[in-house]
Amino acid sequence: KLDKIKFIKPFDAKQIPNFKATLSKYQEIGVQWMHSMYQENVGLILADEMGLGKTVQYIALYCKVNNGGKKLGLVLTNSSNLENVKREFDKFTFGLKYMIYSGPDRNPLPRFFHQQNVIITSYDVLINDIAFLEQFSWEIIVSDEAQYIKNPLAKRAIAIKKLKSNFNLAISGTPYENNLDDLWSIFQFIMPVWLGNFEKFKRNYDNDQISAEKLNPIIKPLILQRKITEVEKELPKKIVIDQVIEMDENLKEQYENLRKSSEDSTNIINLRIFCNYPNMIEGFEDYNYYLYPKFQFLMEKLHELKKTKRKSLVFINYKKLIYFIEETIKKELGIYCNKIYGGTEISSRQNIIDEFSSIDGSAVLLLNPVAASVGLNITAANYVFLFSPEWKPSIEKQAIARAYRKGQEHTVFAYRLSYKNTIEEYVLKKSKFKEDINEIVLPGHMEDIGDIDVNAALSESPL
């Protein structure tokens, strides 16, 4: 059937109903390709490299498919990413109705869904509410971060394959992670008959290079993957991405209890620590930080960058957290990781940078944003993670400038991490205010504008 498909059926991406973003040329091609496959009822994987805008492409695809109508779409992602997906719909669409279906108070009534264009929910909710969700005939189902369904025996993978849809789309920069079974599981979602049943697949393909070479021409028609080096000329030199992360229900309650425990500036400090490394706060020493959504996001992205052999800088405020993440990266990812913070000898800092830069493959450098935000040239990295928002926008800019400076040959992607409806949102607002003021005053006269409003800072609640 694929032989009869024209690979691209062009349309004017500027005329997509309800869509207001300007797509790069490679993104236009991606949307056109996906739409061509949709018209033929052929599912697929969008596997563009990290930072190339996979989310805006599948949003554009939905808008094109919906064509101003009421075709019901479903986006599945991990719990901490729900708010971020919703904000991408806020940013790139107009006139659509979409909702997050999550939380203990969610209302599983079909009439609420039929009033929407898109339902955004998590894999955990999918497992719990599968009997309800499988009642619907979805026009498009998007498995965002599709590595979450790579294990064919996992509950989420079994549940997603029970849903009825005209078109299934998997989004993942790393559709293959551990073994070829990962690919079979994702293909079982997008095109169930493509790779046959699991037993036959296991007989035909071992987890080795020979099997991978045999499998490549079979799966290649259903995977679109562009690398940054292939589309670099279309990209701006610096892309800052606001990554809003949602706490789970347990974490929200713990944050709320801490927020209400006092109403002074001391509590602001504790709330900021809680959003980064709660184990430093009395009573939270035994918290399982491996379950922390912000930490999980960072580790997932570093794992993806390991696959593409990219280097990254991670700015972290707390020395104990730097040590913990350094140890975890070395243990879990098995790649080079080092650190520069206030206790690092000034005489040894350049040696650390030189060693980091000389690594052939992926590597991570953990940096304190104050101690390492000026005077260092680290252009070997082109990914930057700002683990928490800064009061002073100059610190953030100087941090990104460690990679985004003369000598950088690639686009720099900077991820600014923050928790929804917490002290971190207040910090972002305050920083944005200062940045706006900086547009009309001389540089250097902005850092002390506006004192911290304690009541406003403590008013943000995730519940």
C-alpha cells in the first residue's frame, strides 16, 4: 500500500485552520508527510532530534485534520508534562477547545469530552480509566514521549492498544532505547499488523546489529527523523524553551503544607529548596528523589542526548544536589560528568572544561549558576538546562552565554524548568518584570527594582 502513497501531498501550512504558529520548512514537510499518511490510515513515528519542535508539528497536524470541525483528538503523555502540552496548545492555536483530564476530581462523563476538540491526559489515567476512554472513537491518538509504551508487557502499553482511532501517532526522539522489542511495542500501537505478532518477531529478530539491519528497510517508511545538523540553517542560533512541569498529587499536598507552615521570607527559601531538592528540608530527608518529576525530566533528556552524542550544561543551585545528580548520571547513564561550583578551585576550572570538551560523545557538566555563570567558554555543549528559575534575569542570560558565544557552531537549546503554580512561577514573573524594565533603563540599573512581595510569592498553590 505504501508504494501507492505520494510521500508528500503539499498544502499551504500558513492556511491551517485554528493554527497560528510559523513553521520552519522542515516542520512544514513533517506536517505534510504526517497528513499524507493520515489520509492513507497509516500510523507513524515522528522521531525528530530533541529541540526540533515535535509538539508544534503534531498540533499543526491535528488542526489540519480537524479542519475547523469537531473531530476528537487524544494526547497521552507523562503526568508531569500535561501542563506543558496544554500551554503549547495555548501558544500555537486559537478557537480550539481542549482540556486536561487528570487529577482526583476528574469527571468521566462523555458529554464533557464531546464539548472538546482535544483531550490531554496521562498514561497513568489511561490505565485507571481505560474502560471509559475505550468507549470513544478518536480521530487521532498521539502517544507523546512514546518511550513510555516501549515495554509491550507494561500496563500503559496494553491499555493504549485497546483504544479505537482512525490514526495513531507516536512521538519520540528515542523510539529504540534498549532492544528491538521497544520498536515492536511502539509499532504495535501505530500499525498493529506491520511487524506481526510478538512471538514471530522474537524468532526473526535478535537484539543485534544484523537484525537491526534486516529491520531497517521494513520500519523506515513509517519513521520520520531529522537531525539538527540536517536542518541547522533553518534554526535560530538560540532557542529558549519554557518547560513547565506538574507535580504529582502527593507532591502538591506536601508543597501546600510547607507553604502554609509560615508566612515569611524564610518559607520562600524553603519552598524554592523544595522545588529543587526537598531532601535538604527537615522531615523530607528520606524522600525518594528518583520519583521527583523535575529530576525525571532531566534524566530522560540526558538519556536522549546520550543517544545523539550531544553535550550539555546543567545549572543547579545546591551543592548537595549537584553531587547527587553527578553520582546518578555516572551510575545510570555511564557517561562523563563533572562539576564546577563555589568550592571548585579557580585554577582547576579550565582543566575541567578542557576535559569535558575533549570527550568523544555525550557528556554533562554540572554548574552553579553564580559560581560558573561568567568567564567560562564552554562551546562544546549546545544544550543548557536551567534547573530552577533565577530572580535575576542576568544570571540566567550569563548561564546560557557559557554555550551561546563566539565559537559555538550549533544552535543552542536552553530549557528553563519550573513547577506549575509554585514559588517558581512567581520567580519567573518577577524575572520577566525585571527583564521588561531592562528594555527602558541602562544595564546595571535593574537588579534591585521591586522588592519581593512575600504575600504574592507565597500565594501560588499547586492545589
